[in-house]
Amino acid sequence: MEQITELSYALDTFYFLVTGALVMWMAAGFAMLESGLVRAKNTAEILTKNVALYAIACIMYMIMGYDIMYPAEAVSRWWPGISFLLGGDNSLEDVLASGGDIYYSGMADFFFQVVFVATAMSIVSGAVAERMKLWSFFIFCIFMTGFIYPMQGYWKWGGGFLDANGFLDFAGSGVVHLCGASAALAGVLLLGARKGKYGPNGEVQPIPGANMPLATLGTFILWLGWFGFNGGSELIISNVAEANNVTLVFVNTNMAAAGGVVAAMIVARLLFGKTDLTMALNGALAGLVAITAEPLTPTPLLATIIGAIGGVLVVFSIITLDKLKIDDPVGAISVHGVVGMWGLIAVVLSNGDATLGAQLMGLVTIFLWTFVASFIVWLVIKAVMGLRVSEEEEYEGVDLAECGLEAYPEFTGSKGSGI
Amino acid sequence: MEQITELSYALDTFYFLVTGALVMWMAAGFAMLESGLVRAKNTAEILTKNVALYAIACIMYMIMGYDIMYPAEAVSRWWPGISFLLGGDNSLEDVLASGGDIYYSGMADFFFQVVFVATAMSIVSGAVAERMKLWSFFIFCIFMTGFIYPMQGYWKWGGGFLDANGFLDFAGSGVVHLCGASAALAGVLLLGARKGKYGPNGEVQPIPGANMPLATLGTFILWLGWFGFNGGSELIISNVAEANNVTLVFVNTNMAAAGGVVAAMIVARLLFGKTDLTMALNGALAGLVAITAEPLTPTPLLATIIGAIGGVLVVFSIITLDKLKIDDPVGAISVHGVVGMWGLIAVVLSNGDATLGAQLMGLVTIFLWTFVASFIVWLVIKAVMGLRVSEEEEYEGVDLAECGLEAYPEFTGSKGSGI
Amino acid sequence: MEQITELSYALDTFYFLVTGALVMWMAAGFAMLESGLVRAKNTAEILTKNVALYAIACIMYMIMGYDIMYPAEAVSRWWPGISFLLGGDNSLEDVLASGGDIYYSGMADFFFQVVFVATAMSIVSGAVAERMKLWSFFIFCIFMTGFIYPMQGYWKWGGGFLDANGFLDFAGSGVVHLCGASAALAGVLLLGARKGKYGPNGEVQPIPGANMPLATLGTFILWLGWFGFNGGSELIISNVAEANNVTLVFVNTNMAAAGGVVAAMIVARLLFGKTDLTMALNGALAGLVAITAEPLTPTPLLATIIGAIGGVLVVFSIITLDKLKIDDPVGAISVHGVVGMWGLIAVVLSNGDATLGAQLMGLVTIFLWTFVASFIVWLVIKAVMGLRVSEEEEYEGVDLAECGLEAYPEFTGSKGSGI
């Protein structure tokens, strides 16, 4: 009997570690996606950002973020408490005495959560690509992962007021994706568009990404990682009902992405006459974001449709943002923000416990909090150290300016060929 | 006792999800492999094909393929029935009452199977690269994943006549790899060779792939994914004997690939005087395909040898197909078709239940069915919308013609450099 | 009761297979890292080396390495016995009769160990890049993976004299990483620096890598794989205490890498005025190597610090080796050797069972054995077939000389453009 409890604890913990490792892998996905969608001269810098933001996110979340988001004792449903630095794990006695309430390693919960923070932050890095100062980005990263993200995370997943008021967000269309996109939007508005992106007469100049295989690889990595992202968010697998649930989450996650690809591809073909690869990739990601708020209650057919609607939305959103001269080189605000909102609303389609009111309340709260808090932080950074590289540095590429090296020194013919 | 049953169910289901996720990851492997082996100007299109075929395969297999392949009630061993759209999962009562017969989530079986279909279809995309119309490929994909693949899958894994007659194919050297290669061959024959591949006097013009690191990455991804492909095909892991079996499958899969690399590398060195990387990669894949029909009964040493023979075969097969002017840019027909046949035959080396007759019956059936059915579908598509892009489009690259963008706009010097 | 034992065996075996698969994935990581850090003209060759060394390592370790490292009956603690070729697995009877001593598949242990050998060998390939003859490398690989590595592995993990004398090395900062780096150093000293790397007046000429996204991808792959590398080295997960342990290992591994990134990035910025991406990547790897000798006893905060010190060390080590004109194109000797030593010493910071004396004894033993044995093997190879390609081949690139193809035929403008 005790052995069964122990074995069950081990299985659930292992399930957490495997799914958490898959989410960590998403960091590589964002790095590849974003480095594929920027120009060659800005590639090393965005790679640096992606490696560094993951590292900073892990450290900040360990030092304070996790305690804010999941406080041992909260002050109120609006304001968490600060408990203590990451300590020991569950004792065998506590596990056995808990009657099943303590069913996996507490440290495994930290591992799973910490990789989520990095995901939210990765969303920002793409939107501000090709023109932001590297260390300004790092400073923002500290505030975002140590405070802004954990606060709104507490309101939902930590048991705060959004949770108490019936807002539903299974794996984070809102808490992770909309949050990241809102912070990105604030940064983009303060940062301005890349030079040459919008002509004097309002025309939009396409700036093609330098490396499509990387962008595609990144999308596949994210797709794979999302099985961990959504699949691990069920938090338990060790009995028949839960194993079935986790499985359904895997299937629905996969089908939503498939629906997103097909829908975005058809829309792009109808609009542009060409089957634009980047739209197919954004369609996949949109399908994934759309299903993230509720991957458990839809049938696979409905999941496909929810994903497909996400795929349609993302194409029109990207076009619209460009009309508004909001310059997002990788489409992150559309994929994670606009479609994140759709995901939150789509919960009402299949989950009887969801209400449109509660979903909208969550949506607005997450957006407003993150946007305003981020805007203030960006603004202070701008005042103190500046947000944007110089025009000359932007022209030359941020790789040389910020990293002192080139991503592809032999391919673009600009320098260092052939040494 | 019931708890043990539940826990066991959970472990087997989790094992299915993990191995299924690894197979899904193979879609990324094929995308990278194929995009590395084509020319830069045709890269975005093959990436689009790979993302889209995975999405289409998932949707078609959900809507009808799975029901054909694993019908609730079959009409006969030649013809499956159509049951119903993907429904609910096993209830706890049914699991407990089954006495161990129902030991994992039915939906997890769907998840595992659906990623296999995509694998079969990925084989086709490489062989027809650099000259096929994108949407003609998509149409074929619908038929292949919704009907052609599931039918022959039913004959073996669904309990059809091949299974009843003693044909053995553990994880699909035949059902997946030979099937994919047969469909590819039909397409290639109708499509013709790429312009310039074969000179007027029969000389073969090498057309080198644009990006060897991608091809290598793709091979490593496939190698990793194959642990899921073969390892998951044992279908159960929850007791000592089965855990040992799954482990042996992992080890043999790995050793066969290793044998394939070394053998192909030596043969290439002897034939060409150079250690051709693409042959080493094809050797790895050949080893993997060769062991797929029976990764459980050989010793690791025999598995290495079976893989090595696959590695030798693939080099000669690639040379031979070129002599026959069958233009397969990535060697897919050799790797998956020729070596798939070897894999089916090699079953008799270690599995006492196998007979050469039954293996050949399966081999011929799968090849004939898939080739003929595919040929007809390709032929109809050719008549209705055409298979091949125009000469000018082929010269310019299918990326611009079909996708309206370039995979590497700054590297090849043709366009858009430096914006 | 027996069912619980069986289920527990299955879970531990599955845990081994999953973590082993992650370690296998590190082979792809090294391939991408190294191919990103060399010049375009030497890329296909290093890819070939990485695929081939993995295959050779698997075969040699199966044929003899595993038996040396984990002999059924050892001759002494200095000299193992040779037992027999890889045979069957544990019987159910033995498992049940063992009272928990036999708790996972013996073949799974082989699978886990075999991927470690390949890791050690991968370290060598990077350091000797861009100038070594391919088949000379292969010959060395045979001796390294079949004998040199297994001998010192036996001394620690096989129960030899290092283990008996209290030397601690959880997952191989010494047995794997320092070992690989020591073999690399011997090779590099005999091989000499690349042409043009060090000027006549002692100045160091930077030779930038051709593809930073690949190097970054490789680092992320290694980071992910390291969860398997360290996480699997706990060897058991099936009860509460062990599940907690494995989790802590995952968390500490992640935090050490994060600490390494941030520290290396700051040091690079201070030293060079630029945020050098390659230093950030080396910082991540240094953090991972540093924590590998003891990822279980530190708190996550201490793990972060241990990793950060590794990140500082690696930057200074790379600079110092260049001053000593030891030419290591990818920094492998610094990352795995210098930081591997730091990892071994850092064990005393958190593990009360460790003594500085025992750690230094292990460190010196592993280094001396591997360096001397490797030096002799390299020397013999040099005498018999030569180590280094001709000057002309080096100038032209080893890709054409050794592999007969180019990694990027269309990007560098040298040949074959546009066919």
C-alpha cells in the first residue's frame, strides 16, 4: 500500500520532469524561430537574447518569482506574500500522511513552472528584435520574470482573485501567452518600428527573414514542446481517468496545431496567391496558443476547429498590425496576444464551468496589468539607459554593435569571408 | 489491487505518449533532412510541404484513416468497416473488468498511430522535391493518409489478411516505410527527373544539397525519434518481461543505425575515394529502416549486422536508381523502399515465427497496393491540375513560384540582399 | 506485491530509456555546436566525424568497452576482467528473488552507458577540428571508446580503485568530460594549431565560426540532453526519496547552466566590451560541466553559483589557452577539461563525504591516464598514417579533401553555385 503511494508519486514526478524538459526545449524553439525570421545581421543578437533570457528567467524565478506566484501564505487574493527561498522537498512521512494530496515532488513543480516563465519572456524577445539594446532587454527581463509575470500568475494559478472568480486558463493562453504579448506590445510601442519598415506614404515594406529552415525547425520544436506545456499542466497522470485526460490533452494540442496550419495556409493562398511558409508556421503556433486555455474538454474535432480559427485570426492580425504600423518582426503579438485572447474566449465553447464574463475579466486583467506594468518598466529603462540602438548600429546590424561578431560571417559577403 | 491496475494503465499510457511525441518529432527530422538535401531555391517549398503534410495527415487520419485501419467491426479481412468519429476513452469500470486486456488509453493509441501516418507521407515529400506543384502534393496527401495507407495498415496491424497469414512487421519496415516509398516511386515515375539531372548521353549530374548541417540534424532527429517509433511499437512496458523487451528494442534500434553508418561510410570510401557525408547519413537511416520490421528478436550484434547490410544496400541502390534515371533528390526510395524490403526479409534471420513466404507476400502486397493505388491518384491529379511546375518556375525555384518567398534571401545573392 | 515489484522495475527501466535517449540526443548537440563554430569549408567533415564517432562508439562499447567498464568478475581494482558479449536480460525470477537489488533492465544500463561514451568522444572531435585527417580520427575513436575511456570508467563507476578510495563523480565531470578533454589535449598538442591562427609575433587571429544559430541550437540540445545525463545518473526514481533526488538533479542542472550563462556573459562584456554570444554558450556548457560531478547535494542557489564560477573560468581558460597557442577551435578543452576539474573540486562544497584529497587523486588519475594513453595512440597513428591533412587541403577545406562535398555549396560563392 505504501509502496503503491510511493510508486505513484514517482510516476507523477517523472511525468512532471519529462513534460518540464519538453517545455525547456521550447526555449530552443523560440531561439530558432526568431533567428530564422530576422535578417542575418541581427541574428547573433537575438540568439544571445534567447539564451540569456532563459538563464535570467530561471534565476529570477528561483530567487523571488516562484514565491510570489505560489506563496506559502498569501496576504490576500490581490497580493501574495513572500515566503522563503527554495527549500527542501516533501518527506516520505508527509506524503504518506497526506492521503494522496501530496502526490509529486514540490521541486518538480518548481521545475515545471520555471520553464513557463521563460516561455512568456521568449515571446517578448521576438517582437522587439532588430533594434533594441541588448542590456536594456536584460533589465526588463529581470522585472518581467521576477515580478510582473509572477503577480498575474498568482492571481490565477496561485489561487488569487482571478481563480476565485471563475476565470479558467488551463495551461496559459492568458497567463503565459497573452502576458508575454502584452509586455511585448508595450515595448514595441515605446521602441518604434525598424528603419525602412513603413514608408512615408504608409506602404509596408516586407523584410524577409534570413533563414526559413531555422524558423521551421523552431516551429516544430515548439509544437513538440507544447505536448509538455499543455500535457504537463494536467499535473497528474497516475490513474486511469487522469491518464486519459493527459492523453486527450496531447491529442487536442496536436489537432489544434494541425487545424491552424491548414487554415492559415488556405487563407494565405487566397489572400496572396502564394502558400506563404511563414503563415503556415504562424498558423501552427496560433493553433497551439488557441487550444492552450482549454485542451481538455473539447473533442479532437472541436480542437481542430479552435486551432483553425486561431490560424485564420493570426493572418489577419499580422496584416492589421502592419497597417497600424506596430512593427513586430516575428508576429509574436499576433500569435500569442490576439490568438491568446481567442483561446481564453474559446474555453466557453466546451467547458460548462466557463462564463464569458469571467474569461473577459481574466483577459482584461492580464492584459492591463502586464501592459501597464511593462510600459512603466520600459519607460524607466528608456529614460535611464535608452531602449534603442543608434541608427548607424541598426543599419550595420545589432550583431556587430552588441555582440561583436556576426552570425554568418561567410554567407552574406559583408565581412570576414574565407579567412 | 485496483490501484495497481490503474497505475499500470497510467505508466503504459505515459509510455505511449512519450514514444508518440518522439515519433511526432520525426516530422521535424524529415523536414530538416529534406531541406538540407535540396537546393536553396527549393527549400521553403519543401519546408511548407513537410509542415502541411503533417497537419493534413493528422486531420485525415482522425476523420477517417484510423477507423479504416482499426475498425470496430471489420467487413472482412480484405475490407475494413467504417465505425465512427473518434469518441471517448476507456472507463475505469471497463479497465478494471477487462482483466488486463485494456491496459492503456485508447486515445493514446490514436496519438501513436497518427504520427506514424505522417512518417509514411514524409517519405514521399523528399522524393518528389524540387519540381512538383505544391497543391497537387497536398491533394495526394489527402488520399494517401486518409485511405491508401490505412487500407494496407488494416491488412497487417488492423488484423486483416496479411496478419492472419503470418506476415510479420513489428514497427513498419513494410507498413510505413515501404508503403511511403512505393507511393513516392509512383509519383516520381509520373513526374520525371529534375531538369539537368540526367544528361543527353546518360551521364548523371550531381545536384548537391544546399545545407549539410540541416541534413545531419534531420538524421539525428530521426535517429532519436526512432526510439519512439520502434520502442513504442512494443505497445506495453509495465512488467519485467515487457520492460526488458522495450529496452532491447531501443538497443537494437541504436545498434542497427550505428552499423548502417559504418558500413555505408566504408562502402562510399571504397567506391568514391571520399567519405561522403550524405552516404553516412543515408546509412544511419537505412540501418534504422532495416531493423524496424524486427527489432525485438535479434541480439544487438545481429542488429548491428542487419543495419550494416542496410547501409551497404542503400549506397548501391542510390547509384542504381540514378542509372535507371529515377530521380529521387533525397534517396528516399532507396532508404525506405529498398531497405524496407530488406528489413522485411531480415525478420526470418531471428524470428522463428517468420517464414520467407509470408514476408514476401506482405512485401509484394504492400508494394503493389500502394504503388497501383498511388499511381492512379497521381494520374488523376496530373490530368486535373497537373503535377509539375513550369520549366521556368523550376529554373527560378519552386520557392518563389509556390511560396512567394525565399528560404535564404541573403545567402544566395539572388535577391533581397541587405534590405 | 510481485506486481508492484514488476511495475517498479518497469518505471525505473523506462526512466533509464528516456534519460538515455536524451543523452543520445547530445550527439546531435555536439554536431550542431561544432559545425556552427568551424568555418564553412570544414563543416561537412566535422558533421561526418560526429555521426561516425557516435556509431563507432556504440559498436566498440558493445563489443568490449562495456565489459571492461562493468566487468562481471574483475581481476583487481586496477584491472578489470573481460566477461562476455552482451547477452540476455534479467529474468523475472531473479528480479523477484533479488529483494529489490535488481530493479531495472540490465540492457537499459548498457543503453544509458553507451551514449555516455559517445559524449566523451564528441568532446575530442571539436578540439581537433579543421585540420585532422578523418580516418586518423576514426582510428583513435576505436581505441578511445573501446579501451581508454572504459578503463578509467572502471576505476570509478565499475567499482575500481578510485571508487574504493572515496573519489566522487556523480555523472562524470571527470569520468566523461575531463577524460574527453584530456584525450583532446593530447591530440591538439601533436596536431598543432590551424594555419593562420597564431601570427609570427604571437598575436591571436580570431577565426569566427560560420553559423551561430547552429552553435546556439547545439547548446540548447546539450542543455536538454544534460537532464538525461545527470538526471539518469541517479539510476533509480521509483520511490519518494529517489523521485525527489532526481528532481533536485534536474533543477540543479538547469540552475548551474543558467548561472554559467549569466556569469560568462558579464565577464565577456567587461573584458571585451561586447556581449559575445559564443562566450554565453560556453558559459552554459561550463555551468553544466561544473555541476555534473555533484548535482544532488547542493541547493539550487549553490548550484547556480557553482555554474557561475564555471562560466567565469571558461572565459579565462579560453583566453589562456590561446596565449599558450593551444588551438581548440570550439573551446572544448576549456569547457570540459578546465571546468571539469572545477566540477570535481566543487563536490567538497556540498557533499560531506567528499575530501579534497580524493577528488584531486581522481582528477589527476583520470587526466594522466587519459592524456598519456591517448598521446601514445595519437603518436602511433601519426607515425603510421599521419594526423594532419596537407597544407593545401587545409587551405581548401577538409570538406572537399575528406568528404568530397561542400556543406554549403551555394552560400559561400566558392563553387557549384546555382547549378
